[in-house]
Amino acid sequence: MTFVVIEACIRCKYMDCVEVCPVDCFYVGENMLVIHPDECIDCGVCEPECPVDAILPDTENGAEEWIEHNRTFAEKWPNINRKGTAPADADAWKGIEKKFQHFSEKSGSTS
């Protein structure tokens, strides 16, 4: 089992989860975070830290489709191990469904 970041993170990217990860398996894109599934140790400490419930175990219904998405972009984006600043409009995107059309493949900043 691994944990994955799902669509709910897009345009929110609060990054509370990054601070608690003991193995630094988060990677940052322009408007989303991902977890490298091969680095995640399945501890689950990140899941309750996400204010938009965007982190799920891969065994949850709907999460399996996000495993490869997380893997693909974890291999392209920079690793992040400290909480950065959420986007200015993050609160406006919180709770919005079907946000994948707003996903950016561009890498993000680790600051």
C-alpha cells in the first residue's frame, strides 16, 4: 500500500502534509503535490494533515488511478521537504470537484 495525492489538491496545494512526512516523499508541481509511491512507507501521517482530504491510501475507491499520476510527476518534479506558501486563491478552490482540467504539468518551487 502507498498513499497518493488526488485531484482535490489541484489549485489548493496547502502543503501541510509535507512537514510531517518522515521520508520526504513529496514532490511539488506548479499547482499540485504528488507522493512518490515507491518512496512512501505507508505511515499515513500525511493523510490527516491535508485540509482538503486530497491524500488517500491507494486501496480507497478511486485512488488507484492516481498511483501512476503520482509516480510520473514525482519523477519529473523537485522534491519538497518543507511547507511552502499555498496559492493565494487556494481557499477559493477548496471543495471544488472535477479540477483536473486545471492541472499543470509544470514543476513547482520548493520555497
